[in-house]
Amino acid sequence: MRKITKRSAAVITAAVVAVGGGSAAWAYWTFGGTGNAAVASATASQLKVRALTVEGPLVPGLRADVSFTVDNNNDFPVVITAISYGNRASTPNAGCAGQIEQVGDAALPGSRDIPAETTRTYTYVDSLKLIDNPETVCQGQSYTFDVVLAATSDTSAPAN
């Protein structure tokens, strides 16, 4: 059997310390942890449509612009995807119900995105008209209707 010299013992000891120290360093830097959290999603509130105006009187053959203001009281931005008119039959003269209509090919307003907690005013150009042959007794009648919006959260825009 071969005799271990002091020099060989020192080299072996250094090698053992280096391997052991490297393992200790690796073990020291490898760590983890866990935790849990609870959160509730927000509740979306309906957009508020107000200040509805029709620009100009309704006459056969002409289209009218409809302007309105929209309040987005949500904590996130939204984009309006569709605009329609509801409750179009509301007039004091029951014989004049159904005399106005939404124009199907009217172009939606350009920018329909509404940032969080913001108010925007829109003009829906050439979007309302009398039917082509309105009843004569319906001249001078007042009509009421609703602006109905469809909207989604706008994930492409940053929230405030």
C-alpha cells in the first residue's frame, strides 16, 4: 500500500473541501416558497346614456343626426360595439307608432373607446329617419326613443 504524503493529504483535503463547499453553495442558492392570496373581481356597471338630442326636425326623405353623452363609471376602459334605437313607438298619437326608424347603413361614430371613469359625447350621423311614407296625421308629433349601447371591456387600452 502506498504511503500518503503530507502533500497528497493536502491536495485530497482541498479537493474534498472544494466539492463540499460547491455543494453547500448550490444548496444555499436553491430555495423556494409558497403563499396564497384571495382577490375578488370588480363588478361592471352599465354605461349611462344621457343628453340625447336629434339635430333637426324629422322630414320624409331626410336623415337626422343623433347626439348623446355616455358616462363610463367603471374602473376599466370600454369600447362601444353597437348602437341601436329602442322603444321607437313612443308617441302621444298611437296611430303614429312606428313612423321613425334607425337607418341600417349609418356608419358608427369613429372612436368608440371610453377610458375608465370618463364621459364622451358622440354624434351618430344620419342614423334616424321617418319611414318613407309617414301618415299625414303624424305631422308635428313628438317621438321618444332610447339609445341602446352594446360594449365590451377594452383590453387594448390602459386603465386609468
